[in-house]
Amino acid sequence: MAIMAEGDLVMVATVSYLPDPEKPGQKYAGTHFDLFRIENGKIAEHWDSVAKSPAALHFDPNVEDRP
């Protein structure tokens, strides 16, 4: 895991090894990040990356718990 901050932005980056949905029995290195904009000591905005899983491509984190 890596955490970087500059000004009002904070980024958390991770690497994980997950089953490859396109190649059963194999894994792929997946990277994920969360980027936050901090305002008055609280999270004001949040961005993140999209997973490789086809199920995640249709996932709306604003209304669903998980893909």
C-alpha cells in the first residue's frame, strides 16, 4: 500500500492478486486507488478506479453494496 498527499489531495494505492475472469485458474495483478479531496478536515470528494471484473463494469457504488 502507498499513501501520498499533496495540498488537499490524498491518494491511497494498493496492489492485489485476484483470479483472472478471462483466464480461469490464473491470477492477475490488480491495482486500485482511492483519491480524496479534503476540505475542513473532512472528505469532500472521492474518486477510485474500476475493477477488471465484468460484473464491476455495471456496478454503481452509489446505490449498490458490491458487484
